[in-house]
Amino acid sequence: MSHTSAQGTATRAKKRNEFWATGKRKTSIARVRLLAGEGIITVNERPMSEYFPRPTLQMAVNRPFEVTGTTGKFNVLVNVCGGGIAGQAGAVRHGISRALIAMNADLRKPLKGDGLLTRDAREKERRKVGCRKARRRPQYSKR
């Protein structure tokens, strides 16, 4: 069964009182489950502080809860894959924001105002022929 349709997600949420959402950033994809609880965030079956050791990444993941004033009210279960650690933290943040809206549509305004609902579409630029990287060309030699 696919959970891409809004109706399928809402039906599943009513059954177990949990809310699903998908967050993306660069090449990372995070599947987020939001459950009522005491604020425990688990990423790939590890505590968030262990998976994201940098405090800046932990602040980024917790940002949707700070903006909406729901810190410590939900347990979060996350499966994240692809990309690097910073991209994964951004994907988790995006997924949590979308799950909060699935739970309560009134939270859309503060999240939107803080820019947490916008999918950051910046991707790595492809390497071009004759260049070392995307735009870095070999050094020019006149003689």
C-alpha cells in the first residue's frame, strides 16, 4: 500500500494517532513519524544526539518544535538515507515540519513564516566536460 496520497496518510494517522511525512534536502530523504510522547527523537534507531553529534544540526532538527511551541510533546521516529549528515538534518527538519502540519493545520503559519516548509532545492551542479569541477577550469597558460 502506498502512503503518497493524502487520504491514505490521514486514514493511517487516525488508526494509531501518529502522523507521517517525508522531508527532503539535497539528496537526503527522511521518512518521519510523529507520535504523542515526551520529546524523544530517534534517527535510524539511534538517539538524535548520537546520530547528529554537532549542536548546530541538533538545533536545526529541533527548530520546528521551537517555532510552534510543541517542544517535548512528541516522540519522533525517523528513517533517513542518502547524502551527508548536514543534508540529512535538513531533511529531518523538513519532514518534522510537514508532520506537524498533518497533525494540526493551524501550525502552518508559524512554520511557513520561519521558512521551514520550503524544500531547499539546491543540488550539486554537474561536472562539465573540460572542467575539473562544475565550473573550475584548468589553469590557463599563455606560453
